[in-house]
Amino acid sequence: MEFLTDYHIWASFLSLTALEIVLGIDNVVFIALLVNHLPESQRQKARIIGISLALFMRIGLLFSAIWLIGLKEPWIEIFGVSFSGKDFLMIGGGLFLIAKGTTSIHDEISGDRKESYHGYSAGFQITILQVILIDFIFSFDSIITAVGLTENIWVIIAAMVLAMLVMLFSSKFIADFIDEHATLKMLALSFIMMIGVFLVAEGLGFHVPRGYIYFGMAFSLGVELLNMLVRRRRSSR
């Protein structure tokens, strides 16, 4: 029962759950648009199947990532520096997160993202196949971000399950809240880029204590919540 008093576990769990929810918003929105053309009686079924598939796919990819991280034997030596399977995963995953965060922020600023969601229609079976493909694509940033925050697989799985349950029962509310407070999503995307930089540094042999990441995230989120409170009070006058 030591995990109940370990602040590292709770910090990583809460941080991961929040990030998984934000990272999953695009997935939820895309699924909603894919199933929107279906008859009303089939939409909820397709939505449940889609989000459930996303969870199982993330857990499957998670075990693959954890296996790769366990490969600590050197694979290759470059300029006298040895790189293992874990190092390559960290560097590649970090670069992916940096690119993902950069392009997502660009899409948010330019307004191109929502346009890419339109034009999808098909029958129920084809819709489910499209959902599986989208789940696979959207799972990478989720898994790499999780591994970047903690290597405790049970913490990651618990955060994923909780995040998926929250999204399943309140996906519309969450999507509306994020859209209403766009700065929160921008902040989360910035966190993703920061975690990407951390992963690249880790892969190159520069260890950064995770406590710095948790503190930075908590401090930034606290400042943003204060800004939201100030904006709300000003608008109510």
C-alpha cells in the first residue's frame, strides 16, 4: 500500500489522466464526426465501440513500448556514444511529440484542424474500420507522452482507463469546455512539446528529474486557472 503515500505516483497519475483526456479530445471529436451520419440508434453503439477500441489499442501499444524500453543493451555506437533500443524509442518518440505539438499548435492558430474532419461518411462496418485506423494514429502521442512521464505501467493503464471512462460519459461536455477555453488546449500542447524535449534529452543520455516536469505543469495550470477566473469575472461585470 506504499503507492498511496507516494507523491510521485499520484503526480504522474493525475498529470497523465489530464493529458490523456486532452490528447483524446481530437480522437473523440473525430469519432463523433465519423458516426454522425449513422442512424441515431447506431451512433451511441459506434461511439462506445470506438472509444473502447481506442483504450485497448493504447494498452496494446503500451506493452510494446514498455518492451522496447526494456532493451537497454547497446545497439549501435555513434561518435563514442552507445545507443540502446530504449534510447532510440526515447529520441524518436520525443521528436514525434515535438512535431505533433508544433503542427497541432499551428492548426489551432490557423484554424485548419476542423476542416480536416469533414467529408467522412460510410456504413456502420466501414465506419468502425475508419475508427480503428484513427484510433491507431491517435494512440502514438498518447503512449509516448505516457512513457515520457512515468515507466510505471500500472499507473499508465489506470490513467488511460480513467481518462477513457471520463471521455465516454462526458465527451460532449469536455469537447465544449476545451473549445470554450482554447488556452487550456494550447497549454496541453505546449506540455507535449516539453515532454518531447525531455524524451530527446533522456535518449541522448541527459537525465532530467520528472519532478521538474510535474512542477512546471502544475504551476502553469495554476496560472491558467487564475487567468480563466479573472476573465470570467471581468466578463460578468
